[in-house]
Amino acid sequence: MSIVKASKLLKAYPLPENKNESFNAVDGINLEIRRGEIYGILGPNGAGKTTTLEMLEGLTDIDEGIALIDGIDVSKEPYKVKSIIGVQLQSNEYFDRINLAELLILFGKLYDQKDNSKALLSKVNLLDKASAKPDELSGGQKQRFSIACALVNSPKVLFLDEPTTGLDPQAKRNIWKLIHELKDSGMTIVLTTHNMEEAENLCDRIGIMDKGNLIAEDTPQALINKFAPDPPQAPLQGNIEDVFLSLTGNNLRD
Amino acid sequence: MLTSAQLHLARTFLVIFFRDRQSIAFSLFFPLIFMGAFVFSSGDNDPIKVGLINNSNSNLSKNFSELVSKDPLFDITEGDETVLRKELILGNQTAVVLIPQDFESKNESNELILLLDLSQVRQLASIRDAVDNSLLSIERELRDIEPMFSLTIEDVKARPQRYIDFLLPGLLAFMLMNLSIGGSGFNIVEYRRRGILKRLFVTPIKPKDFIISIVLARMIIVLMQISVILGLSILILDITIVGSLISLYGMVMLGTFIFLCIGFSLGSLAKTQEAIRPIVGLVTFPQLILSGVFFPISSMPELVQPFVSALPLSVVVTGLRDIANDGVSLFSLNSTSLGILIWMVLSFILATRFFVWKEVAK
């Protein structure tokens, strides 16, 4: 059962050096994301991950191809799609002088929802920051808050664009825990990442993008079996991140 | 009708504005300074400072200097040529009148020399007129003849009209222009740059909802700010609004609409925060000078008058002045209401044309 379905999705942008010619940022990719799974889109910078997400979210026009979210055509009914998805963007800036609770109430209103700011804040562990302004938050707190904002409408599909980039290991693991909890509640999660460990540990399936194309797609284990026939010897004593975590503890540092 | 999302977004914009004490203070600062200047000045024109150099010993020159000293238009300092010339250059005197040695005949024409620093005298013509008039009356007195005509000035509109009564509508219009353009143009550029617009547009609100909310919030902000200045003017400066307040506020709202639309266009035109400032300056600053905020457009060269009076700020200033000073109703069809209507349509088209929704969310 796929909840996100995209076929031959294409987005062309004019070349920065020559406006008359264009290149395909996303070059006709097909995607099928199953209900309730965590799907990771992996790829180097400029591979077309964010553009793909933005087309699925109805933020960027789809030049060619069709995208369906829960059976709704994104090009034809973008507002209907927007009301059933949650989106966390890479940049997370908000209105000045408005605190977290007020922002969540505002975002709720944009979906015609009642105030559930308290529940959302406690879900992302920020209840004590309800009256703080977003720019008073640490990186990890900001990221958790932006996930809370994406959850105001209890979305069927949650899109996360590099949710752990720039976070320390504690904050990163905290976000992973949160994403797992959301998956357990039945939500479908689509995320982009640069972090291989995140892709391997968090995602049920991974799609690897390069130059606008989806070049491989499977479960992490299957991809490893297929493309990494010579697995490196597993380190006996863990890696340096384990050292870092055992020295500095698992507690969140915000 | 308005949706609860639109209302709540508008409420948020209002909260943002009212929590920003600094920008409230700044938007009131300019008009308050001007009003303050009027509270502390008597309103009468100061006499023109004129130096007098008397190089003649004749009775006529003595008589002349006595008479000219009595003229309330002038503040006469008699003195030495080198000293007065220096004072004139320093700007301590506006003009210096030089009485030549051969100034003695009552029957012939006597030449007087008027020394001026032409780079400093803005109203040469009016000073010349004042001196000429004064010479004429002195001449009559010296020759002992009655003037043939006398002039009594009566206002056909029969109302006390001071400069501040003229100025206030102009200041209100200028204020609403700044508040509107600042509130739409600057905000959009900033929200776009910081990704806030994108964040809004991942929710199911439409660009229309966003625009309606900004317009609604700005309307309320402008009306409140205008009310503060208007209230203070009525209380402290004893301003009378001849027309109805409903007309006045109606005109304020129409003007706000025009400048919000212009602001949206400018905000879409400017891609960066650095670009919006000069672009807005380019639009607002010339209008402050040209649109009759401080002096009537009719005092400008005739050639430029038609262009200048077609500027949006001119139209709003004239509209407010018609209502505040002449008691014209908002709904009376005249060239000003036509101008307002044209600018409303034009600015709305510009705003919707330039305001590329998809780009807003970039």
C-alpha cells in the first residue's frame, strides 16, 4: 500500500551560467512510499532531494509527471494535499516576538485546528519553553520545535528535510527517538539526510539520489548486501561516537 | 467573509507590531516632531533681518532709516559696511540695504543698493517684494501722499486657516504611506529571505489569505497611529476638522490600500533586504518633497504641476486636505476621488502582477 506515489517526476531549472539552457534538477524519478514506513532519501548536495520533497509538498511546481499523496494529485489539489501532510523545512525561522505556544496556535489555526500547543510541546519535550521565542532555542530544540510545527494537523505523511544536520549526537539521537515514536503511532515519514548512520538505523527503506535520478532503492540491509559485497570488519569496541557518548553521557544538551 | 485563519494571522501581525515598541515610537516620531515645532513656535512670521548702511548725511536718509526701522516686517540693524557685509556672509543678516552718499533728493529717483547672499536666500522674490512695498509706503510718507488703494484681505472660505491646519493632512498622508509601504514591502522581503513565507505556504493557506491578513492588520495599525496624531492635534493644537471624521477615516483607509499595494509590488521587485531600502526611498522621498505635504503643489512651476499632482501621495494628501480643511465629503465625485480610484485600481494591478506567489515561497 503506497501512500506517496510519484511517477516520472521532473523539475527543470535554468542554468545559473546560461539562462537560456536548463538542467533537470529532478530527472523523471519514480517513487513509491508505503504507508507507515520511514523512507530516507539519500544523496550528495545538489542531487535533487529537496526539490523532490518540495514537489511532493506542493511548494514547487511539478514540470512533468504526477505525484499522488494518499491518492490526491498534488498538482491539481495542492491545498488538499497540504492539509494532510506535515512539513519540516531546512530553514526554521519564525515571526519575531511570537513565542512557541503562540506559533503553534497560529499554525493550528492555518489548518482550522484548535489549540493543542501543550500536547505538541510536551511531545517534543519543550513544554517548559512554551513562552520562549524560537531564537532563544538551541539547535536541537529548534529542530524539535520545527517538528512540532509540522505535527499540528496530525499529518498522514511527515516530510523532514535533513532533520539532524548540525546537531550534536545527543540531540540527534533524541530526534531519532521522536521519529520512531511518530512511526509507531502510524505516521508515514519521508526524510532526506546526509547522515549514513541515520539512513541505516532509522529508515525502513532508502532511495539514493544522484544528479536528479534515483539510482538505488531498497532496505538498508539489502543495499548493503547488494552494493557492499566486501563489508568492512565490524569494529569490536564500537566507534568514536560511542566513545564520545560514553564520556559525555546520553542526556540531551540544550 | 474572513476565515478564522485570516483573522488569526492578522492578529499575529498586530501582536508582532505592538510588541515592537521601537517601531511604534519611530512611526510616531516624525509627525510628533513636526507638531512639536508648531506648539513652540508662535506661528507669526519672524521679521526679516536687514542691515542698514547709511553713507549719506542727508535728512532724507535719516528720515528713511527711521521709517524703515518702524516697519514690523524688518528687524533693522544700522552699522558699518564691512561689519554688515561680514554678517551677511555669515547669515546673521538676510539682506543689507546700502544708502549711497548722494541719497538726498525728494524729487528724483534715488538708487538704493540691496546686498544679498544669493546662495542663502531662498525667497528672493518675496524679500524683494517686501522691500519694494516698504519703499513704496516710505515714499508716500516722505512725499506726504495718501495711497490710492488699500487692500483688506478676506478669506472667502471664512474659516481660520493656519499653516498647521494645512500641514496636518499632509503629515497624516505621509505617515500612512510610510506605515503601509513599510508594513507590506519590507515585511515580505524579510519573510521571504528568512524562509517564513515558505513555512506559511506549506500549510493550506492561500497567498490571498496572507495578503488579506496583512492588509487587515496594517489597516488597524494605520488607523490607530493616525488616531493618536489626530487626537493630539485636536487636543493640543486646536485643529478643526471641517469635514466628517467618517470621510477622513475613509480616505485614510483608501490611501492605506493604495500604499499597501505599492508596497507589495516593491517588495516583489526587490529581491534582497539591501535592495528594498533604496527602492522604497526612491518611491517615498521624492513624494515627500513633491506631493504637497509641506507646501501647496500650486506653488510649484506650472510645467511640473500636472505630473506632481498625479503622484499617489499627492492624490491622498489632496483628498485628506479637501476633507479636513474644506469639508468635502468622501463620496463627492471630483478629480481627487477619481485620482484615488485610478490609483487603487492601478496599484492593485501592479501588486497582483508583480507579486509572484511561487517566488514568494522560495
